[in-house]
Amino acid sequence: MEPTTLITTALTLAYPYLAKTGEKVAEKIGEDIWNILKKPFNKKEKEELFSENPNNEQLEKIKYGLIVEVEKNQAFKNELIETIKEADKSLNQQNIYNRGKVKKQVNIQSNSGDIKF
């Protein structure tokens, strides 16, 4: 996964935590990713960049710092990838229970175009 895509995905997944949506699953996932994203930064940088509601300038500095870290630190990159995979799995889990005969079934999440029944 390219560093820019990796960092953008991680920040996108962490956003619900920052925005305090109230949804416990999203908050926990966002908090886990946010904590990983803060690891490469020193104490002063964390105080400067990681506020409760970071502005665009702070986010750009965070992105740049994370891209540099991902490019030079394979262990950090792997940890971030694994956390993102787990988060994606948790957020996209879908349970379908069929208790009767189903003649036609469509998973609405992954279809595009015209669908006719």
C-alpha cells in the first residue's frame, strides 16, 4: 500500500473518534488508530499537532510526518496496515440470517448500476 494512501485511510478511519460521533465501535477503532498515528511524534509535536479537533494545517503536518515514518520504518507501516485491516473488518461486518426461502437476494453494499427484480 502506498504511504499516502495508507496515511489517508488511517486518518479517515480515525476521524469518527476525533469528531466524537458517539458510536462506540467507531470511537474505539478511531482511538486505536489515532494512538498508533501519534507514536512517531515526540511530546512537543504531539502537543502541537494532536489537538481534539485538528485544523487542516495540523492534519497536513501529521500526514507529512507519517508518510516519512512509513517510508523509513517498516514495522510501523506493518502495524498500521494490520490495524486498518482489522478496523475495516469490524466496520464492514455484515450478518445475514435467512429463516425462510429466499428466491432473490442482493447485497446492496456492493452493487452498482441498474438492478431489476
